[in-house]
Amino acid sequence: MSTALWESSQRIARRVWKPFAVKLVLTATLLFLMLDLLFPVKTAVSYSTLITARDGTILHAFLSRDDKWRMYAELPEITPTLRDAILFKEDKYFRYHIGFNPIAMVRAAGRNLLSGRRTSGASTITMQTVRLLHPRQRTYGSKLIELFQAMQLELHYSKDEILQLYLNLVPYGSNIEGLKSASLLYFGKPPKLLSLAELTTLTIIPNRPSSLRLGVNNALIIEERNRWLARFRASKLFDETAIADALDEPLTAYRRAAPQLAPHLSGRLRSENPRVPIIQASISPAMQATTEQLVRNYVNRTRAYNIHNAAVLIVDNRTQEVVAYVGSSDFGNAFDGGQVDGVRAVRSPGSALKPLLYGLAFDAGLITPKTKLNDVPTNFGGYEPDNYDRKFNGPVTAEFALANSLNIPAVALLNELGTPTLMSSLRKAGFTTIRKQAKDLGLSTILGGCGVTLEEMTRLYAGFANGGVMGELRFTSKASPTRRDTKLLSQEAAYLITNTLTQITRPDLPNNFDNSYHLPRIAWKTGTSYGRRDAWSIGYNQRYTIGVWVGNFSGVGAAELSGANTTTPLLFQLFNTLDYNSPKGWFSKPGNSLSTRLVCPETGDVPGEFCTSHVTDYFIMGVSRYRRCQHQKAVFTNAAGTLSYCAHCKPDSGAIRRSYPNLSPDVIAFYQSKHIPFEKVPPHNPNCERVFGSTALKSAGPQIISLNDGSEYFINPKQPADLELSCQAPNDVQTVFWYLNDKLYRKSSPTEAVFFRPRPGSLKISCADDKGRYSDLRVIIRNE
């Protein structure tokens, strides 16, 4: 055939074949894309959940939903050494093929045909990934599906992502899958810290996971590892020194337990993020481990007193990150409820809510630190609170009442502020249980008659540390895009709370801590619930807020349980261990709105006519009320001081103006019951002819405190019981008169308790004093 004829035939062939080839390629491509849309490759994998600390340290690992240790390795964890080793061994042309290697497939097919059996495979890493994602029987039909899905993976994912998926799925025997799982469970470290010898070991196991069992057949594994290291040397894949060191490195692999730190927080984060394979918590691993150890050791000592558990939450005040979270002393102790999360358990706060009440009262202008509050027996509409030590102190300053956690001043303050105001603030502060209970809560709330969690209480005190602004606690290192801060108190009120809670001359200072160099500089408050079921101690400095709860999850009380001597020592120990001599300094007085003024020490009010001494007190400008002191009142008496005159009967001459203590009826009753001497106003002039019975006289009369106006009282007709009549009267009253349905029942001294036998029906009770002042109320008596 001539050259011209040959060239002509070639042109004709190209002219015919070229359109056909183009059409064939286009048809195949369109068919592939259509099939890809109809049958998308599924790459969803059920991974183990890993909880890491903020520095990346793994705190806790959970099995996947199908009970596998299948841990997710991120792209940065696939080091160049690991990548080069695995590609050299499994797929040298991984970077160049489209999911399958045609040359390798032809070579493998030829070998298998010549030998009559399967002696060589041609699976690429992409094809192996498909097989790991969707295991099938080894047939030619399955191979075709693998080829198609391998190309799908190549279409939708990058080479690095495919390699990552492969390394996350390779088997290592038992229920361990993925190189990261094997690295952590056999070598106790993440992949990026593995040596060349360890990496090589993990690259050879997946091909023979049943015979090359780490920790069982280590000698055989070393032999196979060194064989592949020799291949790496021959191909000059790694430096000669690295190869030599790897050959000499012993194999110390054995099966380790998965990390189990911070079990309560880890379980919480896993349940809140069920589909996230790696959750980075805000926990500091060193602080978490130290806190867990301190709590465990402390509870081991308190068990001798039938106190079996404790919980601790530590918050970084600057970032609101939770840096330590201990839900119980021993998570594995089922007998003592170790798996109960004490950070989120609803308990009674005891007196731990009182600082918030005082802060609200500061902001409402009701009190300043030196304002006097009465710590005396008081009846609040039928509710008669008592102090923890069952003692009364008489008039005390607000700061003393808060530092000493006195109950009656707190209830009286709440009564003046209004329970709805406190409920509103607690709801605003995110107290979820109180939000549900609000309509049923009353004055007892401030003494622990409500439900709170350690998380809520610690967040509240972190708000005190941040100038009255509460932030949302962060349990992960990922910042919330919708973080909302809540202004609960003014900076001035928060500072006054801190200044008060820093005092160390108080009863909740633990025993043996007086003048101790182990006493940390913190502001703190304790609380003990009714029945000694819960003990709290929450403290803060500029750097951290630490909340501590101690008690029994069963709710059983313990005689030795108290916030002062049971919980506060652990709080002090935590601060001394974790933040000794904090460099953050101390809280400074905010701005110019918080200033000082001279007040009368008798009342805490601005000095009046009879004030002879002064003390300095803080006040919030434009907020704190300005009230003249009236701790003394002017009374006209005769020269001997044995009779007092009112404006109606004061003589034209001979009356002398004197000052007497202006005490409230409840303080007078307290002084008289305790036989505390005080100067009394002389009896009123008996010859005075003023008219009694006016509304003014009624409003100023003795107050009946033993019964509630409008209430119903039930009696047992078979075993009738007496009801008590008692009142509070001004200090100039010598005698009171009791009336039942407008009939005189008997007369008595103001402090004397009077009893009567009630009968069913409506009953009017009246009490009049010897000055003509009176008060009355109505009750209904019913048979049970």
C-alpha cells in the first residue's frame, strides 16, 4: 500500500472514530452523572464521641451507636509521615487515579488467570474505603459497584478527605476501627505523636487484624513491621536515621482503657450534641483532674459522718467558661448514687440566696450596709422563722445580718422588698425550677424553701464577681454566637455584696481557720438546708467562682452536715490548690456613684437631733434613701420623770422635754423576754381626758401576732386545744386588755401569753392597751 493511500485511510478512520469516541465519552459521563444522582454514595458513619479539653487532650471517649471504638481523626492528625507510609504500602498512585487503577487491575487479572485462583488484588484506597463503608460479598458484581462508588467518592471528595475516611474505618480487630482508635487504645496517644515504628505497626495491622493482634502477638508484629521498614529504606521513603531508630524501637503496645475523665460533663455534652464526633469542652484537664482528686479524698473522710457525696463547679469569671466539672465524688459508685449529676440536681439552697436579696435591697434603696435590721422573734402573717442557732441578736446592721446569715432580718427584708421582685430576678437569672414554682413560693424562699441547682448558684455568684452581670456558662470552647448577658444588679450593689462576703469575723468560718495563713482571700457564702440535707459554700475572687455542694443524693440528712464546717473547708482547699496567691488583684470600688457618708450607728440613717456619734457608711448616690435618724424620740414628762404628757394634757409649765429610745414593739418584746434593760417612757398622765377610739389610736394600737386576720382554724371537738393570744405593744404600755366578740376576756402584761378555748363560729378578737389604742381581727373556728 502506497504512503498516500495509507494516509488517506488514516484520515478517514480519524474522521469516523473521533465523533464516535466523543459521543461515547459524553454518553458514559452523562450516564455516570445520572446514576450518581439516582444512587448517591452514602458516607454517613457512626463515630465514637470524643470529649476533649480546651487544649485538645482527650477527656472521655464513648462507644459509637453500633458499639464500636471508631474515633474520628481530623485532617491535621494525618501527619506527612503517616500519609507517606500508608500510601506507599496501600496505593502508590492514589494521587493520580480516578478511584481505580486500570494498570493494576489488568496486572492482577492476568496473575489470577495464570494461577487459576485469586493471588493478587488491585483495590485502591478509594475502593477499600467503599468496601469499608458498605461491606459486600466478594463477587464480580460487587466489584463493579465498588468501581462505580469509588468514582463517586472521587467526584465528591478531595483526596485528603478520602484518605481521612479510609483511616477512620480500617479494622484493628475486635470492635476497634480507625487508626486514631488504635493509636489511643494501644499506644495511649493521638496519631500525631506516634513514632515511625508505631505508625508502621498500625499500617500493617488492617491487612491481618486476626493474626497480628497488638498486645498478644507483638513478636510477630515486630517481624512484619521490620520487613516493611526495610522496604521503606530500600525505596528511600524516610531518612536513614529514622529507619534505624524505628528498627531498634521495642513494641510496648497493649490494650488500654478508654479515657474516662469528667464523666458527668462528658455525658451531658454527648447528649446535647449527639451527631458531633469531637466535642471540645472548656475544661482544663489539669484543674479537672486535681478537682476530682480533691473531691474524692474529701468525701472519703466525710463518709465517717454519713456524708457520702459532693459536687463542684469552677467557672472562669472572665470568659464564663467552666474549667472543672465534678458531678459526684465517684462516678462508678452505684451504692451512693455516683452517676447522679450533682451539678444539675435540684436541691434546697438554704441561705445561699441571701446575697441576691441584699443586692436587690441595695439597688432598691431600702438599705445600706450600716442600716439596722431587727433580729428578734417576728410573726409574718403566721410565718415565724427562726435563726440557725435558735438565738436572736436584737438590732444588727445589714452587713452583719448578711455575713452572719441571720434568717429573720432576711425574711423581714424580703417582706419589705416584695416576693414578686425576688421571683422576677431569679427567673431573669435562669433559675428554671423557681420559674415553675414561682406562684407557690413565699417568704420562706429566702431560707431555702425552693429548688435550685449548683450550676445556677455558681452562675449567680459569678455574676456578683462580674459586677452584677450574669453571662451564660460556656461548657465548650466554641463561643456561642447568641451569647446574652443579664444585668441582675448594679456594679455598686455587687461591690457591697463582695465587700460584705469578704469579712472573716463570722460564724460560717470553719473551725481552725481563725487567723490561718491557709485562709484564701475570697468572698464566700454558705447555706445549709432544712434537716441538714444539703450544705453549700460558694466563693469567688476576680479569677474564679467555685461552687461546692456536699450531702447525700438520697436526701438523707446528717447531723454533722453544715455549710460552714462541712463544705467551706473543701472550698478553701480548692482555692488554695488551684489559685493560691492569685495575681489578679482584688475588686475595686466602682465609679463615683458609690460614695460614703456619716450615719448614726444606732440606725444607719443620716444623723438626727439626738445622734451623738457617727460612723462611715457606703451609699449609692441617687438610690439609697435619705432618712433622718429617729432612734430617740422627745417626750414631755414631769420633773420627777414619772409621768409623760401628750400634747393634749401637757401643762403650761413644769413639763421637761426628755429623749427616750424609740424602739419598735417587736424589739421591746424581745428585750422584755430576755430581761434586757432599756429606758422606758413613763406611764401616760392618768388624768388626761383625750377621747379614745379614733382611727389613729386604732392604727397605733398593740399588734396581735398570734393569729391571722381572716384565717380559718380547725379544732378537734373530741380533744379541744387552746389557742394563744399574744401581741406586740409600744414600750410605754404596761397593761393590755383582751376582748372576745367585744367582751372583756382578761387583762395581762404586753409580753404575757394568754390562752383561750375556742368554739366553732365567727370570732372577733380585740386587744387594747392602757393608752386607749387598740387593734382587732376576725377569724373563723371550725370543727375538723
